[in-house]
Amino acid sequence: MKKYLYFYNYAPNEQAICEMEFKQLFHEKMISKYYLTHQCFDYTRSVFIKGRLDIIKSSNDFDEIIQYIKDKKMCYYEFKVIYLKNEITHVEYQESLEKCRQIAFPIDGSVNIQNPEIIFAITKLKDIWYFGIYHNQTNWNEYYEKPYSYSHSLNIRDARTLVNIAVGHDLSLKVVDPCCGIGTVVLEALSMGIDIKGFDINREVSYQARMNLEHFGYQGEIIQKQDMRFLKEHYDVVILDIPYGVYSPFTHQQQIDLLKGAVSLAPVITLVSHIDMNEDLIKLGYRIIDQATIQKGNFLRYMTKAIQQ
Ligand SMILES: C[S@@+](CC[C@H](N)C(=O)[O-])C[C@H]1O[C@@H](n2cnc3c(N)ncnc32)[C@H](O)[C@@H]1O
């Protein structure tokens, strides 16, 4: 039996990037917003996962689930039962309420609708009913109020997604963000327990990035003022949010120089750019693994993952 059911949600302009993240995390193609799997994944890492149902019992016969609860003599205090709507199988509102009531009835203990300690959930996908414990706490927006931010920073959703695309499920990888700006990506990676270093050539920006880190209890020295082209250390993955030349002049040749610098840093790159740089990456010996774009107003960004051949 598949043990976990993940509920995805994304804005229409985020679908491609969500699918790219999914592929890097689970190594398969995303086919629906409801993902049944054996893999227990920290769903709070992805901004697209609304919640995870840890399945206790599934069956095409609802009464079998009720019987299971009775047989197990389930007893929980301060619980509630909810119905999880989905876009695949519609269950009428009244019926969904009735199913919740039927589930709650044989569970011993006490109900707490306002502040439950445990949330049981039921849903129906195609012909199958799924019953389990639902987790939907998100903590990924805890870095929203940074002391310093600036106009060309990535937003938290994109930064978090970028980190997931860069490392996949392997949180032990050593990561570098060599053009880290005020440290948005670095903070998100640190929140997932990833070993990451950040660099920025700009004195003021790198100082502000260190202040941001310290504000959230991390060591400021994780970020240093340095020109990335002269970094010597080696990492597993480089996340490069390349200067766009939108707010201040930055030529294509300067961007290529930064890409050249990235080659010696790590065998894998996750690049954010405002133009398609696939040809440049290929000339530098990379193979493109995956790519998606995010359109925000008039602003288009490419996220590209590539590996050195
Ligand atoms: C697009 S911004 C990065 C924004 C960052 N991801 C954030 O969310 O704050 C690019 C950054 O690259 C830095 N930069 C430009 N050339 C650099 C170099 N040679 N070495 C290190 N940093 C550089 C700029 O100072 C700028 O802060």
C-alpha cells in the first residue's frame, strides 16, 4: 500500500517550475496534483505542497475503513476529522460531512474542532477512500520579514524552489551561492539544514546579507564579500542567480565570465537568468538536465539545471 498522499497546489504561472521541482525531488514526472507514494518527504520544503496525508487505511469500501478503526480500538484526544476536497473526484458537501462524522464516531477520546492536536482526514480519489493523519503546517515563510531586502532579490517561493531543484532529496550536498545578494537563497537553504556558503562582490550587499543571517540566528560569516571568479573551494552544487543587467548595466560577456567561474566551483549548476543561456552553458561543457520559466508581470526568469559532462 502507498503510504503518503501529497496535495499540491500552484498558480497557473508556476506549473512548469512546480513540475521541475517535483522531478528533481521524486525522480518521476508529475501527472497530477495528488501524489501517492512510499516516500516520506518533508513537505514543508516545497511551497507547492499544501499538505501530506499519512495513510492509515485505504479501501474502495468505506465500511472497511470504519471496521478498521473499530478493530484497532483507536483512541485519540483533541482530534478532529476533515474531508480533503480534490479536483479528481467530487464528493457532495453533505456526503463529505457525513463521512467525517462516521469516521469520528468510532474513535475514542475527545474532539477539538478549534485547536486539534491531531487532524484525521478522509478523501476519495477515483474509487478509493483514503483515511489518515493530515499534516499541513508550513514554516517556509518564516524568513519573510528580513531586515534588509532589495528590488532584484528573489522572492521566498522562488528561492525555496531553486534550492529544492538544486539539491533534490539530498540535503547532505555542499552548496554555494556565489552571487548571493542579500542572502535569500542562503537563508532558505539553511532553514532546510543544508551546508551552504554565500558570496557577493558588493560590500554593502554582503554586509546586509550577513545581518539578515544573524537576525535569524545563523552565523554571519557564512556569507563573505568576494568576487566569485576567484573562489577556490569546491562544492557539490552551485546556485547562481546571475546579475540580470536590468537595474544596473551587466553585459552578456560579464555573465559568461561568471558562468566560467562557476565551472570550477561544482559539477552541477542551477542557474537563474533572464535570458536563455543554454548555448553558453553547453559551450562551457554542461549538459542541460531541465529548465522552466517563471513569468511575473513583464519579468521572465529561466531556471536551468545543468551538469558538467
Ligand atoms: C541577481 S543578484 C542576486 C540576488 C539574490 N539571489 C537575492 O535574492 O538577493 C546578483 C548579485 O551578484 C552580485 N555579483 C555580481 N558580480 C559578482 C561577482 N563577480 N562575484 C560575486 N558577486 C557578484 C551582485 O552584487 C548582485 O548582488
